[in-house]
Amino acid sequence: MLPTVKTSTLREKFPVLRAIAYLNAGTDGPLPTAAIQAAAAELEREAEQGRAQRHFERRGELSSDLRSAYASILGCPAEDTALTSCTSEGIGQVIGGLELHAGDEIVTSDEEHPGLLGALAAAHELREVSIRMVSLGEVAEAVGPRTKLVACSHVGWMSGSLAPAELADVDVPVLLDGAQGIGAVPVDVGVLGCDAYAGAGQKWLCGPDGIGMLHTTPQLRERLMVSRRGYSNLGQPNAGLQAGLHEDARRLDSMSLSAESVACALAATQVLGGPGWLAVHECSCSLAALLAERLAESGREVAPRDATTLVSFQSPDPPAERARLAEQGVILRDIPGRPWLRASVGAWNDESDIERLLSGLA
Ligand SMILES: Cc1ncc(COP(=O)(O)O)c(C=O)c1O
């Protein structure tokens, strides 16, 4: 028997699920009605009242509420949480901000997303940093004398594998790419023992495109150079060249996040948090496990995975099968370079979505 998170009531809050078996939150989550309404209300206010002092105060208030909401999901203080535009931006802030030199090494895994690989390639090309790639399960033991950072997924995007718990004990900074982690599985940055955790608002937190978050410990933050500065991350923006950066994680904030996006993201987290995060995680992980089981029973090979919300499985022609399923109202994605389709299972899904996928595959 699957745990019910009042999923039926959660499900009703997502218009896309009325007609579509939406299994694609690993790309972009479904938007809840309340989030769309919150964004529309901000735009209407801006249209009616204009955008002057009060508008910017409102933006500040919304940002502060969203920061607190994300921090509580990460299990850290709001002071350690920056608001970014996406996971990749947070990753870039950390890797680009560390003082790294030729000969230094970053350990990563061989199943990373371009969002992390891009920043690693930049460190290699621009600063001659060596990049050592091992399997995700081996990243902790791969740390050597030249390693200055471990940067890898919390949850691997290709098949839903988890980073090893041993990362909590390594003695170099650890940056986790949490794009497939936050909102999907329980996250407690203290327990993970990471120094930085970069995540997305638009995936498992069901917010709009263009919102993310970055957790950093004060110790790591002290070491990060911040070359990109503007009104949002300056301590005293009107103090000219003496403006200085915010003392806390706001120094890593994105340059400009709109009120409508922030309000939309905030409302989405409130919808998801409604049934309680633990229940949401239990429901989505059990439903994903059920899908993996049913796929295997139906003769589809399931890619190695952990207890997460992603289920990748063998397809004879992934792009063609994805397109055929989409015509039947079943939305998932294929994984470039692997013979897999990937289903993302959320607490908003139910067994009817799984049945539609399985009968579409038959
Ligand atoms: C593991 C992983 N990292 C990074 C990204 C990039 O995310 P964003 O668009 O939030 O930068 C993705 C997107 O799918 C991802 O799956």
C-alpha cells in the first residue's frame, strides 16, 4: 500500500495533471495554480501601481520570505542561503569564486550534468585546474593531496543515484549539485556535511524558470571571491566604491530576480509543504520504486538507481519513444548518450500516471 499524502488533494493543485501524465519534474516541475495566481497578482500590482519605491520594498520582502522557505528545506539558516537564478549559477559562483591554481585538482563524477561540467571546464581552461572524474560512488575516496574541492551531484540526473555518505567526512570543501535533490529527497546540509549546495527552484520545488538557491557555510563563503557585484548583493549599495558586499549569503545573490518569479516560487513551496515534506518525499520515492518494479516486471531494464524520485530505463530508441509517448499525453525525457528514458515521479503523481506510462510502453 502506497503512502497517501493526501496526494489526491495535492494532485488537484496542478493543472497539467488534468490531461497529462506529467513525469518530467527533473527537467521542470508542474506549476501549481496557486503559484500562477501569485505571479499574476504581482504583475497586476505592478501594472496598476507602477514600479517605484514600494515595488522594490515588496521585492525585498518576497525575497526574504523565499530565502527563509528555501533555507528551511535545506536545513540551514537563511543567512547561509543565497537566491540564484538556477543551479548552474550557484555552482559557477562557488567554483569560479574559489582561489584555484594550475596543478590544483577538483574531484567529480562521470555522471554530471552540463550545469556542473561547464563550470569545471571553465576552471580547467581558464585556470589550468585538473579535473579528476571517477564514478559517483567513489568521489570521497578519490580525494588526494592536490584535491581542493569535490564537486558532484547529490542525486545523479541520469539515473537517480545518490552521492556517497562518506563525503561528509572528507577534509576538503564539498559542493553538491542539488538540482535533482532539493524538493525530491530529504536534504539536510548539516547531515550531508557539504560546504555548498546549489539547487533549482523550477524542478522539484515546482517554481518558475529562473529561480534557484545556493547554500554556503560561513567558512566557505569567506574564501569565495565575488567578482559580480550590484544592488542586490552590496551591503550599502549607495556608498559608491565603499559599498562592500553583504556579510551573509546575500553576497552571492543573483543580480535581479523579479517579484513575480519570486512570488510564484514562494507559493509553490507553500503548496508542496502543505502535506508536510516528509510525507511528500515518502510518497514520491515509493511511487518511483513502484514504477521501477513494474518496469522490470514488464521486461524493461531499469538503470542502477537509489531511493530517489528518478527512474531511468532502457528504450530501443529513446528520442522516438519519448515523442510517441508525448503524443499519448505521457511526458518524460530521454538521456543524451545513454539508451534510457527517464521518468521523474513526484508526490503530485499517482498510480494512474504510472499505468499510462506502462500501457504507452507496451
Ligand atoms: C544534476 C543537474 N545539475 C544541474 C542542472 C541544471 O539546472 P539549472 O537549469 O537549474 O541550472 C540540471 C538540470 O537538469 C541537473 O539535472
